[in-house]
Amino acid sequence: MKKAAHKPYIINSTTELHRLLDIAKPKHPLVSVINFEEIKCFEEETLRSVAYNFYCIAIKKNFEGKMKYGQQYYDFDEGVMTFFSPMQVVTTDIVPGLKLSGHWLVIHPDFIANYGLGKNIKKYGYFSYSVSEALHLSQDEEISITDIFKNIEKEYRSVIDHFSQDVIISQIELLLTYCNRYYNRQFITRKKVNRDLLGALEILLSDYFESELIQQAGLPGVKYLSDKLNVSPNYLSDMLRNLTGMSTKQHIDNHLIEKAKQILATTNRSVSEIAYGFGFDYPQSFNKLFKNKTSVTPLAYRQSFETQRPVT
């Protein structure tokens, strides 16, 4: 019999997190900076799978031991950053004697709710990346990131006044901007790996549109493709934008248009039939997409082939 999986243990507050880590109470109820060297790692079975009800940004380095997220073991010999959004489930397997250094920034959504960051933080796609898509820092990048963490920690441990929240949030925004830059660098330096992923995506899309799946299930979704490629949806789209200038959805649409052109040029199926075959609820939606991509309607495209056919 298959062993039942544990439900994730939900940690709702920074105070509860500090208690579980057996460290001093947080200086602020909605934000905290934790030094990894001070914490005791979870050993209780119920805490192997957790969901934090707040944002987590961590830089981990000088790792000794084994740590497992999901099905993958992870190496923290160099500076590595991970990002978790609220209620994202994290399953960790840690052996006794683990040693780790670095910082862990915990931000409750209420702390940033009345600031622009409260709305904009969802634009930072890496909060939805999987751990296997963590940010690997160069030595210089690690120094820059660590300096920002130290500035946040200094402000966090100072006497709270009317400016404390403004200063901390401005530092968090600076931290996230640097992470955007470094992820962009990582996409470039990992171009070989990413091109392999792009090639796999093109094959996957081609096979899908040539199979009966298109008739049975309609257009493939971004989640379907990312699951097949073993990456997170946001990472796949961000990687594709960096490499090709187009999102995953745009790649799907391009394959759809090429398949539609083939059908229009080689069969007598009506435009409505083609649209319904692709899973469109309304042919008008298919017509609009086709015209946006080709500058002509599906019917006009078909007629252009008819005028080119030799008279027999």
C-alpha cells in the first residue's frame, strides 16, 4: 500500500516561525531577517512539508550535509537564492548535522500591502519558480546581495520609527531588482541548456499538433507543457522571452497558426470546423487570432491558394 503523504504544516506568522526554529522572538511582527547559522533545522516528520503564509527570500551558502526539496537534492556550496510565495508548499529532507550559512528574509503580505511593492511583487516571476530553478550567484553578485541583506537586517534590528518600514521596503525593492538582473544573466550563461529546452518544447508542440490530442483536449496549456518539460510555468515563459522574445503562449499560438495554414491549404474543412477542432468556443476568436498573426483572415488565406492553383 502506498504511504500517505503528509499534509503541509502551515506556518502563519513570523513569531510561529521563530518559535519553531528555536530562535529569539522577531523584532517586528510582519518582517524578519534570520541568520541560517543560528537556526536548528526541522527534524520532526510533520515539518518536512511546510507552507509559509508569507514571502520568503533566502541566500544559502557554505552548505554541509544533504538537503532535499521535493525529489531533488540541492547543492549550496556557492551562493544560491530561493524565493517562495505565500502558501507555496516546500518539502525538505535534511540529515542530522546539517550546516548552512546565509540569510532568510521573511515578509508578510500585510507589511507591503499599502506600498507599490504590494501589487508589483507578483510581477517577479521567480517567486513561482521551482527550487531546481534557483538563482546561482557569482562571487561579486553574492557580495552585492549579502550587502543588501545586511542593510535590511541593520534597519530591522534598529529602533522602529516612522521611516523604518519605508527604508526596509526600499531595500527589498532594490534586492528584487538585482535578482531580476542576475536571473537575466543566468538565462544568458545557461543558453546551451535553455536552447535544449527550447528544442524540446518545439518537438513537444509539433507532436501535439500532429496527434489526436488537439481534437480531444484542444490547445495545450502552459501548465501542460511546463509539466512535460519538468520546469515551472513562469520559468518556462521567462526563459523563452529571454531567448526568443516570445512567451510560452506565443509559441503555442505560432504552432496553432502553422497547423491552421496547413489545414486551410490542403482541406475543404470550413473555418468554423477548424476553429472548433482547435478547441475554440467561438470561430470569431480563432479568426481574430489568425488575422492578428498573419494580417489576413483564414478565408482570405485559403482563397489566396485557390487563385494560385493552375487551371486544368
